[in-house]
Amino acid sequence: MQDFSKKPLVQATIVSIAALTLYHFVAGDNSDRLRKDIVVSPEQQQRLSADFQRTWHRPPTAVERDQTLQGFIRQEMAWRESIRQALGRDDVDIRRRMQQLLEAQAAEQATQKLPTLEEMQSYLDEHADSFRVDPEISFLQIYFDNQDNTIGADASARFLLGTLRTQDMPDDITRLGDPSPLSAHFTSVRSSEIKIMFGQDFAAGLGEANIRQWVGPLTSSFGLHIAYVEERLEGRLPELEEIEDTVRRRWLADRRTAAIEKMYDELAAIYSVTIE
């Protein structure tokens, strides 16, 4: 098992928690005085100049040295003020922020490298069902309101169904049946969307219907229908190049989730938990 305590993520969090705790106990009643007394030693000034030189490959000018010093002082003031405010908050808030820090850094480290095409293709193959495109159906529907007269609506639907099966397609089917809140013509609608709009029974009946043949009556949440399937496109698994962005997003999301779960598994091996 990895030595989890050596990870930068954990080290940063431990330092933050230690700083909060140390400041709280060392300052005691003098915390306000200590918070306001910022002393920049000659050694610290030399370190600031050395850091500048390592970054820019030259020593700082007098103006740059002063700007670097002022920047350090501002950073120190902001750090002490953040500690003061954090100590005044509820412990739950502090714990939550530390937890968010751990999870965010674990997720970031896991997704610094983008997946290759080979990795995405493997991911697509392993999760084929979640990327599969639903069947799509283009169809016509004629509506019959059965709210007040179920038997009459069923008889009317069956009579019209028999008539339509023996003649050419009418020029305008919107005049047939009862007035409907729905469109008479649907083009390339996914089966999942049909279930949402009409219900499971209607979608199942439409899915089993023969192409270019009137079928029914089909029951929906609205009433009764007779329907005519113009075209049906079977469901399929798209090629990677068609959905590359989607696969990449899901791959990264899964990596982030897995990294967080792994982090907690490793932490669970460190901590002993007793529930009384």
C-alpha cells in the first residue's frame, strides 16, 4: 500500500490543520497582538531575493525588491486573517473545507493527463450500453378521446383502423379522430422520448408494429390512438469519432470519482473507526 501521508495533498492539509491548531494554542489571550505583529527578518528578505533570482535568473532591482517584500507582507496578512476567521467558524465548516480540499486535489491529480484514443475506445467498449443510441421512429398518430366513452372510442378507432388499412394514405389525417393536443406527425423520435410522451404501452406497441402499416388501438396517458410507422432506425453504438467529446468527459468524470474513492480507501487503512 502507498504511504498516503507522503502525498502532497495530505501534506498540504496536515500543514493547514497544524497551523490552525498551533496558532490557536500558542497565541492564547495574546492572539490579537501576535496576529498584528509581522516581522520580516533579514534572513527572510534574503530568501525572497533568492526566490526572485531563481525565477528571473537575475537579482531584483531596488523597486522589485520592495515590491516582492510588500507582496510577502500582504500574503502573510491574508494568511493570518484567514486563520483568525477560520478559528471563529464552526468546526463543521472547517472540516467540510478540508474535505473539499482533499477531494478536489485527488480528482485533479487523477485527471491531469487526458485519455488517449485507445483508452477512450476501451472505455467506450466497456460502457457500450450507456452510449448506445435508442431506436428512432417516425410515425403518424390519430387520437380518440376515451375519457367519457371508452367503448365508443374503441369502436371508432377500430372502424377507422379497418378503413385505413384498405385504402391509400389520406392527404390530411388531422381531420380524422378527435381533436388532439399532440402533433399528428412525429419524425425521428427516440423510443425513450416516446415512452415519456405517450407511456410504456404505446411505446411498446409502436416498437412492435410493422413498417408502413396502421396499427392499434394503442393506449396512452391521453387516450386511444391508431398509428402508422413510417420508418424505424434500430438502436446502435456510435463510433468513437462521433461521440469523442462525450466519451472523454465521462472518462475524466469516472477517473475523478475513482480517485476520490481510492483516497478514502487509503485513509480507511490509516484510521481506526469505532462507532459506539
